[in-house]
Amino acid sequence: MSASDLPDELWARVLELGAASSSALGFRDLCSLAIASRRLRRLSLLPPLWSALISRDFPSQSSQPSSSSSKQQQQLHPKSVYKTKFERHKVRMAEARRRVVFEAEGRVLACRRRLAQLEESLQAEGEKMKATAQEMENLERVRRASVALNVWQPQVVRGRQKQLVQQCTVPVDSCLSDVNMELKVCKQQIATYKNIYNKEKEKLNEYEEALKRAIYHPLQSSHTIVNEPQAKRKKLKYLLGARI
């Protein structure tokens, strides 16, 4: 006795058991059976099969249907109802994927803006440190000149050193102390900026990797066909849209 000799009732029961179990028989399988033979096409269009698939694949949508939608669904074949729910689910999944991509892009852009601001702060602080170092060097030159005035020197050299000392109207030692403190603060600030910059750079790398995953590895479920080849998607769309 071959499988073709089995009655339709037994085949229908086998298909119902497969559709009722968890992912044992999906809509792709029923669509594939529909093109195998006329008998399997007739069996694959049985309403209980598609009703079981609706209850299994869309439990949240089929648990509490509204009165108007339930009346419309009762007038339609369960396969048409499944197709409608499938298309809506696919749209929701695409929207969810776009939201994930937009959020990832927003994090990347925000991190890049913070890095640009840190680069500007580092550049400004570096210029400030250079100016402070130059001022400290000038004050150190004045201090050495004031010390050199206490020893004998040629008149020309002594005149230049005296001119340097006279140009400084405030005590050199106090100025050196203030400038030295300011230089230390600049170095500490630059070190802080660099530390924050490195951390933001690591975050940027993580956000960019997350963005790549969101773009090239979108959210998937047992119902979506987003990543399948174009020819296979067209075939499944044709099978789902086949006339009952």
C-alpha cells in the first residue's frame, strides 16, 4: 500500500497535526505541497490547516479579534486571512528594523559630534598650553636676568638684562608660580580630554558595529522573508497569493 492510497481524511489529519505543532509545518510547506499535485493542493487549502497556522503564528492577533474584523474574517478563507496578517506582520517587522537602524545611526552621529567637540577642546587647550609655556619661558628669562644683574657683566649685556627686568612690572617669582600652576592645570585638562576621547572612540566603534549589525543582520522571526533571495521571495509571494 503506497502513500497515494491513503484516504484524504488521513492526509488531512496528518497535515493538521503538523500545523498544530510548533513550527513542524509552516506556510512555506503548505505552499510547496500545493504545487506538488492536484490532490495535495486541494488538501493544503483545507481551512482547518490555515486556521491552525493563524492561531500558532499570530496568537496575539487571533486571541482577541474585534467584532467587525471577526465578521470579515469569517467571510474569508483562512489562507487569505493568514496572507493579510502575514503582510501586516512583515510591515511591522520592517518598521521595527528601521527604528533600530535609526536609533543606531543617532547614537553614531551623537558620538561623532562629541568626538568633534573633544577635538576642538583639545586643540584649544593645546594652544593655551603653548602660550602658557612661552610665557613661562619669558618669565624664566627675566628671572635669570635679574639674578645676573648682581654679578659683573659687560655694559651691553647688562643693559639688555636690565631692560628685561624693568619690563616686568610684577614680582617674577609670584608670576612664575602662577604660570607654572596654570601649565599643570592645562596638562591635567589635556590628559582628561584624551581619556574621555579614547572612551568615546571605543563607544563609536561599538555603535558602528551595532549599526552594521542592524543594517546587515535585521530582526528576523519565523514569519519574515526579508533576507531570502529575490527569486524565492517572489515564488512565496506568488504561492501565498494563489487563488483558492
